[in-house]
Amino acid sequence: MVAVSKGYLVPGPDFAGNVHSVFATACNLAVDGRLLTVHDAASPHTPTSVRVTGWRPRAQAGDPARCVAGVLSFGEHVLDLRALPVWTPPSPAPSVIVDVEDAEDAEEVARIREQYVEAEGIVVPGLTERAESLLEALVGRAESLPGALVGRAGSPSGVLAGRAGSPSGEPGRRDVSEAVARLVGFGPGLTPSGDDLLVGVLAVLSRGGGGAAFHTLASVVRRHAGRTTDVGAHYLRLAAGGHFGEPIVNLVDALVTGAGRAAVPARTKAALRVGASSGADGVAGVLLGLRALGSCPDRKAA
Amino acid sequence: MISIREHRIYPNRYQDSVALMALSAALAKLPGIQTASVVMGTGTNLDNLREAGLGEVDAGPGDLVVAVLGEEQAVARALELAEELLAEQSPGDAGTGTVAARQLRSLRQAVEENPAHNLALISVPGAYAAAEALKALRLGLNVMIFSDNVPLDQEIEIKRFAEEQDLLVMGPDCGTAIVNGLPLGFANVVRRGRIGVVGASGTGMQEITCRVHQLGEGISQALGTGGHDLSAQVGAVSMLRGLRALAADEATDVIVLVSKPPAETVAKSVIEEARTLDVPVVICFLGADPAAFGGDTPGVHFATTLAGSADAAVALARGEARPEDRAVALTGGETQPGDPVVALAQGQDRAGEPYFDRVRFAPAQRYLRGVLTGGTFCYETQLLARAAGIQAASNTPVAGNSALGDVGTSTGHTILDLGDDAFTQGRPHPMIDPAPRDERLLAEADDPATAVVLFDVVLGYGAADDPISGLLDAIGQAKARAEREGRALAFVGHVCGTDDDPQDRSAVVARLREAGALVAENNAQAAVIAARMIP
């Protein structure tokens, strides 16, 4: 078993923690309030993951985990993290081009997602309504802050660069908080559907230039993160800090920059393959985020 | 009837969302149950349970909650069923992967669970693979051995025993197979059809099966044999068994055999066997001279490239004339108007000038540098480049080429197999983790003596989810540096895969072309174009 790469937020070279949870193809290690995930190389990077080949977890929850001079040991495992390739996402696009083709791309993403959700039978009742409430809250807030979200194509000072007014819209913040509270921890699974959706929304706002809206949503998400599972909370806190997994970064970047447009279908499929239903929920969040940015047609996101 | 509500809490228990949704649905369908929900005990989910009339539940976010409402006996039955189903399910993974299947602890358990199981895939360290294979064979299972480093005497023992049991052994070191439409190991998503393949070459089989798919036909079975099967010691036991199996298969109309050159006596025995069959057989023994084996006969057709063998098989399946293998013809001949290779190159150039005439190399740029992840692609490239007059160094040289002294440093024309042991000790194959390929490509491009950089991209199951983002970065960096230094670089590649692969071949090809690479239709074509571009 060999470590082949790691995410850019994996600490080192020295740290200590313990094994938080053990699954068939992954282990979570609790280190300094964050989860570090050791998982099979077949799965894509997250900011805090170590990818290994030939992975079979041989550890128990509660076991100590220790990294000394870049060599990580826990349970029966010893992994050399020195000189590993480090996955780092590209910097977010400096500006966003919102045009007709963007809308077409979003249509394509929505179509692929719908087919996937139907084929996999992973519809989560109630998620759509909660998602729509979030959108209304975000857009309502934006309307109280001219330029943050309501500006459309050709409005680089608004949507595109995200140079919104000061975050003074308390009614909007309260609405966003209520909507987020109804999503965090909502749905089945290790990372509940509502969490995954919020990660998708935050990814678009973070990397697509939704500056003020991102900061509002991120601060609210941080406040509510304790209401969900440990793993869900971990990914929510990362997202609130602007950190996302590789498939969602790749998809969002293709959508918000218009570059690599041909890759959108493949990147959508890659994002959908994350977890059991996490991918589909995350992509729903991306679509919702695009609508918040004003670059997606009026389509139900979830 | 009076309804009651009850719940069970399973502390610190995680299941993936699909499993929980399926469990909720199963419970809700039981007679006498009004509503049921199986969720993690997050605050929001507990609120929802209360709103749904499932009562107050005191659980934490890490707890799994099963809550049901219905008639008393039905509720008891539902909670029992939930207990049983949860006990059957292993924990799912940490939100980044797939649902773990029920864990089986032995091959015997698997056979007992379902006697219809008839194939075992073995992937354990080579020292233990033979013992596991023999266990499987004794249980009546055919075997695919993914493991490498299995001693040859053990391979012979396994295959002899399998012959006695009338069973097939694929491998050792069998990385690719498609059995009854199911891709195993490194394999691509291809449609099912009437062309069967038996191969001692993993990427060779991938290239052929993908090309068959691209041409509109499909694959009945693709059976790997492992790289040593056609050695004199082993005697093509697996290839012969696969050949006979496909000949007896009603779904197979044409068979393709592919391998690097076998031992001569072994090749003769395989060809003799093929000539006795009613099903036409296309034979691609890379680097072997068909004339030495009697050349084409009505039932046996030789091909000298991977793509050419797929083209021949498709033509035979359709009852059409076999097309000329232009890649081979072009290694020594002149281009012709309308030639597909030239047309491809022209397609890259808005001015209509062939790509390989358009790139203006600096005087010092003289060499071809191949960075290939497919072992057979490296082999085929060397053969075609040799035929075009290029003598190259390689870590896996073909006859007439030289062994590279230091695999870390290229010299003159160099064509590398980056999947060879020399590059993969202690690290994954570059088809899984392409970063080393991208680094080497950049290093080759930085050499002022390099003119053409040749690469491959392999898609499909087992290959990297995103095999080209790093490659595109490397090409971009290399081009920028070369431009600053007054050099022009040509990047020529091919993508082995299909549009149905998870990585989507069309999207990958489009991105590479967007980055300025010439993307050929197949490996042979890429090799010929690259060789012809050398000044």
C-alpha cells in the first residue's frame, strides 16, 4: 500500500490525532479539529485527503494517529507522505463570462444529473423546496445589496467581480440563516443531502465571483455546521473557507469561466460519481449557485 | 387498529444515503406501516421525524435512527427487518466513494452464496496468487489473475491444472478483460457485439476493443492471457483455450488474437489451431513477419498494427473488403491526396497545410521523444518508427533499438514505456496516476534537441478519472518555454478509449486539440505522424 498524492490542506510534517471512523475504502483521522481522510486512489482528491493504492483499512476508531517527519502511522498502516504530489486546485477565475452558452452548459449539467438521479433512484423528497428557499433568501439578500447577485451578463462590477455593498442586509441574513438551518443535516447518509447541496452552492459563489453572497452564506453555514454529522460538518467548514474537492472544482471552473466547455459533460459525470448520492446533491447545489449568480435558466435545482 | 410509533438508535453507525433510502422504502412498504424513516440523527432530521409524526428522538448526528409508525405488530416486524438489513450491510465509505458490498471472507463463501458464480478475480501479491488461483480452480471457478510477479513454474502448474479441470486461466499479470459485457481491470466501456478478442497484451486489447466500438461494431468477449502465456515454457495454454472458447461461442463471428511476438513454435501452434476453425481469425503478433507463418489464408488474416487488426475484424464481420493499413504504408511510402493521415493532420491547420509540414523546428531540434503509458503502445510505436527509419533508445527496446542506459535521461530518439517496472517501483502505474508521465513529458519538451513529443492517454475503468488536466498544464508550460527560447514543439498523441468511458473520449480529445496537440485516431497513426515529422 502506497500513498500516491495528498490534498493541499493535509498538515505536516508532524501532527497527532486519532482515528475518527473506519469504512470499507477510507479512514477518517481527527487532527486539530479537522478530518483527514485516507482513501483509495480510485476516488478523487479533497483538500484534506491522502490517496493510497491497494487500500484496505486495518485500523479501529479511537486508535492513535501520528505523523512524524512526514511518515504517518495509525492502526497497522505506515504511509510515507514525504515528496508526495500535492493536489492544489487552480486559483478561482479572476472574472466570469456569463453568456448564452453558459446557460446551455447548465442545461446540459441539469440534464445529465436528472438522468443520473433517475437511474440511481436517489431522489430526496423535500430537498427541492429547501433549496428553493435558500435561493430566494440569497437573491432577496442580493436585492437589498444592489449588484451582489442580481446583475446579469455584462455586469462585471456586480456578479462578475462580486464587489457587492457592505454586508448590512440583516433581513437577508436572517432569511439565509433560516434556509441554511433547514438544509444542514437534512437527508440520509454520511454527508446529508442538504450539506452536499450547500457545498455545491458555496463552490459556485466562491469560485464564480459571488463575493458578498459567498461570505454571507459561508458565515451562516459555519454557524450551523455543528448540527450535522462530523463528516458533513467537516466538508461544510472546508466549503465555508473556500475549499472544495477536485470534481466540484473542475465542474464549477468549467461552468463559470466558459473555458474547457467541451469538458463539462465529463466533469459533470465525475462530480456525480462522488459518494452514493453526495455527487448528485453537490451538482444540484452547483446549479442552484449558478441561478444565484444569474447565469442559469430558471430550473429546479434539486 | 391503534397506531404506535417506535424507533431504534444505532450509535456511531454510518450507512451511505442510497442504502438508507432503500431501507426506508423497504420498511414503508411493509403491510401495516404508515411511515418509516432511516436517517442520521442530525438536528434537522430529528425535526423532520417529529413533523412526520414519528415522535421525539434523542439522538446525536453520528447516530443512525430507524423510526416507524404503524400497527403494533407491523412496527415490531419493521424494526426486526431493519436490524437484519443493517447487519447485512457493511459500513459505507467516507462520502467520497461507493457503497461497500457485503464482505465475503473466502472464495468458498462466494460460491456457497451463489453457485452460479464461475469466475474469480485474484489480485494479491504475486507470491500468494498461485495458491489462491488453485483454490478457485478447485471450486470450479475460471480465474483471472491480476497479480504480477508470479513465478513461471507456478503459472505453468496453474494452467496445467486448469486444463485438467476444463477451466480458463487469464493471467498472471492479466490487467484487461471484458467478460459477458463486464469490464475487468483496465478496460473500456464498449458495446457488446460479435468480435471476440484473446490477447497477451493489455493496452493492445484496449486499443482493439475501443477501435471496434468506434467503428460501430462490438465485443462478444475479450479474454486476457497474461504476458508470459505465449512463451515456449507455457505454450499458449490460455490463448488456445480462449481461441477454442470463442470459436464455440455463437455470439462470436470473428476472433482477434493479439500479442507481442510469441516464441516461434508457440506461434505456429496457435496459427495451426486457428486455421482449423470455422470462424475467421485475425492475428496481430506485433513485430512478427506474417510471411514466416504462411501469410493470409481464407480463415486466417494477419495484421501488423493494433488498429489494423480491428479494421480487419470489422470488415470480416461485415463481409466487406479489408481496408489497407495506411499507417503501415506510410512508414515508408509517399503520402497520397486524400490520405486519412494527411487529412487528419490538415484538420488541425486552418491554413490547410499538413500539421507535420507546418511546425518549423529550430536547427537543433532533431529528435522524437515518446512518453507512453501503454506497454504495447510503446512497442508498436518503436516498430513503426523503425520502419520509418528512426532508431530509438528505450527502456523496453524492440529488436534493432538500443536499451537506454539511464532511464531517467533520454538520449537521441527515445521512446519510453512509463508503465514498465523501471518507472513504477513503489508507485502506481501512470495510467492510474499520470503525474509522472506529465513530468517526463515536460522534461522531454524542455530538451532543446526535442522536436516531437509523442504521448498516449488511456481511458476507461481503472484509469485516472482525470487523465489530462496535468498533461494540458505540461503542454502549456512546455510550449510557453519553447516559444521564449525560439523553438517550436509538436505534440502528437492518441486517446485510447470510447465516448462511453467515464472520462468521455470526445471531451478529452477536444481538450487536447484545444491545447494545440495533434490527436491521431489510434496509436499506429500517431506513431507514423510523429516519425514523419522528424526533420
